[in-house]
Amino acid sequence: MNAKWLSLYGLKYNPFRPDIPCDALFVTPAVDAFCRRVEFGLADGGFAMITGDPGTGKSVALRILEHRLRKQPDLVVATLERPVGRGSDFYREIGELFGVSLQPHNRWGGFKALRAIWAEHIQTSLLRPVLIIDEAQEMVPNVLTELRLLASKELDAKALLCVVFAGDGRLPERFRTEELLPLGSRIRRRVKLEAASRDELAACLDHLLATAGAPQLMTTELRTTLAEHSAGNYRVLMNLADELLTVAAEREIPRLDEKLFIETFAHPVPARPAGRKR
């Protein structure tokens, strides 16, 4: 959305796009409680997990968590960008994330170098470094096993890393398999994000509009309508609201209402086929 359209509504930014500022993200009680549990466990490390269906807010929860963690002085927070990588790719990426030059052919050397860096970080900050992994259900089993072994020390008595997984419903199922149960059984902090209620979706809209600087952009009736038509899904809600805002800006409509919703999303009734002439 260009500057002219933003100024039309007094918006600082488009509140319905994924790249809004972290401070403006809507934090649900469940996400806030999970973040606090992870923050509380930084001195001990270990594994945590966010799961939920697409559109329930997993990636937003990770953004909120990462933003909060990065405010802590001297804490190293890294995000794995390519969870689908094999063992050699995994070592290349994790080495780059933590500033260690690793040789994929020397897995043992990389193993020792990473653990030494993490141990040094713990000694100086008294906190475990954090590794965040989105779409973790795509990770290959041997990489997950490698990560479990990397993060464990003194016969599993101590953890060198805090790892936060996020994924859809396939992730907890994978952790219940015989191959990955040793890792799944070590996940201590969990949150499962469910479909949002109508009131939660409406509260999200109110929050986003207020933080973007235009609390009166939508009528109360439209906010209720959007919440009711989003099927409990935050992503659907954002897509609907973004489309309405784009249409309104093109037409220079001063305020978004139910009439605009009907005009934008109403499906035209198909014409009846003409009868055959006899």
C-alpha cells in the first residue's frame, strides 16, 4: 500500500500485512504464557514446541518470542531458515548462525566446536543460546537426532541449547514415532494454538487498527462480520481485511463498512441457461 493510501486513513502502515512491527503484533494469553515459560527456562535450556493448524498464529508467536528474547542483553538468538536441509546443510547453516566455521566432512569437529561456543556463552551470560525452527515438521529424522545429541551434555544431565520448534499437526505425530520419541519426550514447554473465537478475532482487529493509528477505520458491524466469516483463522481474517482496505483505498472510501464487504465478496448469482427452442 503506497503512502498516499496510508495518509488517506491516517495509517502508519498496513496493519493486515505479515510485516507489521513486532511491537504491534496481537499477543494472545496463550502465546504470552508460552513466551514467559521459555524466558523462565533460559537458564536451563531444553526443548519447546508450538503447534497448530495453518493460520492459527504459529509464525506470529515465533516473531513475538524472538522479539522478546532479543531484548535480553548478551543472549544469542538464531533462526534456522532451511529446516529441510540434510545433515551437511544443517551443519553449514547452524555453523554460520553461531559464527563457527564448520567443515561438513568433519562432523565430529563441528560437533565439538559448536558445543564449545555454546558452553562459553553459558559461562559468560548464564543463559542458554536459543535456536528457533519454524516448519519443523519438514526436518529429516537424522537431523533432529543430531540436534538432540548436540544440545545434550553430561549424559543428558545438562542442556547446552534452548530449541523452539514450531509446526503443524504433523510435528507432534512425528515426535511420537519410535525413531524420534527420545526427542519428543524431552519437550517440556508446549502450546497448541487452536482456532480463534469470534471475540478473539474481533479483539485482534481492534488491536491492529489502534496500533496502526486508525481505530475508527472500520465500523463495529464490519469488524463483527469479518470475525464471523474468518472461520477462526487469523490468516483468513487478515486476507479479508487487507482486500477490503485495498478496494476502499482505490475508491477513496473514507470508512470501511458492511456495504463494502458485501460489494467486495458477494458471489454473483449465475444466470440460468437459456431454454432450448422447440
